[in-house]
Amino acid sequence: MNKGYYEVGFGIENIFKISRIDFTWRLTDTTAPNVYQFIVKPSFKLSF
């Protein structure tokens, strides 16, 4: 993949004070092989 693409997304943060969920949609070049059009990415963060 040598060309650019567009994505749009949003996240929900501070779930139980330690986690975040990001939702991302790919807007262009969605027919390429091994490319997801939608992805959910959870993450965790500990701070003291």
C-alpha cells in the first residue's frame, strides 16, 4: 500500500477509570485485501 487513505474515529475514555475504547472506520480503499473497514481497539492505562 503506497497511497494514502482516510479514517475517522472516536473514543470513549475513563471507563472504570482505567480503560478506553476507540472505534475507527476506514473511508477509502476498503476493497484492498487484508484491510478492515471497521475496528474496535480497547486499551488500558494505569496511573498512580
